[in-house]
Amino acid sequence: MNKFVIAATVATFSMSMATGAALAAEKWDMPMAYSDSNFHTQNGKLFAAAVTKASGGKLTIVVHGGGSLFKGGEIKRAVQTGQAPIGERLMSALANENPMFGIDAVPFLATDFGAAKKLYKASKGSIEKILDGQGLKLLYAVPWPPQGLYANKALNSVADMKGLKFRAYNPATSRLAELTGAVPTQIEAAELSQALATGVANSFISSGATGVDKKVWEQLGYFYDVQAWLPKNMVIVNKKAWNKLDGATRKVVLTAAANAEAAGWAKSEELAGGYLKTLAAHGMKVQPANPAFKAELQKIGATMTAEWQQQAGAEGAAVIAAFKGM
């Protein structure tokens, strides 16, 4: 009889332990706006897998790419309200909330990877402070390659942009369209192919990565490598969800995030030139803007920079000064 009692007790204890372990495990759904083939999403999946493995399954992160769980414009709000504990968003798309979010889309301020890294270093503290006040924590950020102009016709001057249906993805691209005489239309990445195919947009500014992902050569024929800026995608986590994790798991996440950031920057730089070669291989005319056109764009950039500095105030001025002092 005692044997049966002991066996039953052991079985009950084992079941309790298993149940406790199951309850301790966390699953985080991670929405991302870009397709599974995009290097940002691929990097996010590697990050998620690293966390899942290193935590021993205590925290499992599942990536949902292509805006399948939440559309790009919904992701930050979803994380902020706890509908998703973690997610990725284009930082500059949030510039209307705070101009500091738009610092990496100030035209011709940081136009290569070295300068972009310095700008990130100078602005990271301010970004983290803003996010903290919104109940969010920054985990990592990765830049896109330098931004160029896509169009359905040759562009030799700013005057040639007048009337173009210009896809906007943040306040900076909307303002750029306005100052060039183009017509801005807000279009998220997941909707870009359809917008181009239906004529809702026939021009936009973005990196070679977007052009390859969306096979824009099917609708557009020109890419001007103006290297206007390098915007970043940032991965953020809800602070309440973060605070529920134990110290060891938080350390796992932070280590994976640091590795994802380093790998993402390296991959973006590695792929940048290849994207432009792919565009050209599919028949697009890939070229720099002529000197006069580039000068016109830089003049518009100076106007936008002055506007941003006015909006960002003393904090923005301090960040720019720190960046230029590096």
C-alpha cells in the first residue's frame, strides 16, 4: 500500500513540476512589417531563434513578417498597448510623435554607414528616453542601405518631379514630395507592390533593398542613387512584458539583441551594392543624379534640416552637435 502512495505522490509532484515549468514559459509574438525575404525580417528571425535557444524555451519568440499580424503602421501601438509584447517599426515613421524619431531621415545629414553609426550613437540615449516614457524599451536598431529615388521616367531636375505620385512612408518623405512638387501618398511597405501596379504611386525614395523585395522593375525604370539618408528599423518591447521576465532571461534577450544589431548593420552594408546590381540586371537605369539635380535636392535637404532643428529644439541641437563632434 505504501508503494502505491509513494508512486502516486511522485507522479503528482512530477505533474506539478511540469505544470509549473509550462506556466513559467513565455511566448512572444513579434510582428514585422517587411516580407520574409527582407534582410530585416531574416535578422529578426535569427534574433528570435537565438532567444528561444539560449533561454532553453523559457522565452519563445515567434516572428510574423509581411505585416501579417499587424500592419506596419499598427505595430508600435500594438506593442505599446500590450497586444503584442515585441515588434519592429521604422523609427522615422514616428516622427510626428517626436521629431527625435525622425533624426535618421534628415536629408544628407548622415549618408553612409559610418556616419549613420555615429548619428545612432549620438541619438540613442534620447530615443531610449522617449520610448521609456511611452512604456517601451529599445532592444536594437538596424539601418536600411542609403536611400535613392525611384521613378517611372527620367529625372534631370526637381522640376521633373512635379506631379509624380510619390509614395510616402514617414513625415520626411511627405515633406520631400511637397517641396519637389510631387504628390505624397502614405503607403506601407506591404502595400507598395499593389500601389505601383495600380498606378496609385509611380515614384518613391527608398533603398535598393525595397526595390529588390518588391520587384519594382516591373513598373518603374529609373533609380537615382542620391544617398539621402539611412533610416533605421527598431525592435521595441513592452516594458510590462519585459519586467515579467527573470534576470537571466532578460540577459539572454539583451545579448541576442546586441548580436542582432551588429549582424544587421553588417548585413545591410554587405547587401547595399548588390541590391543596385540586381536592379540594373533587371533593366532599371541605376545612376547618380546629375550634379545640378543633386544640388537642387541638397538645397531642399537644407530646408528640411532647418525645419527639423526648429522642431527638435535644444535636444535636437545637442544631438547634432554631438554627432558632428565625433
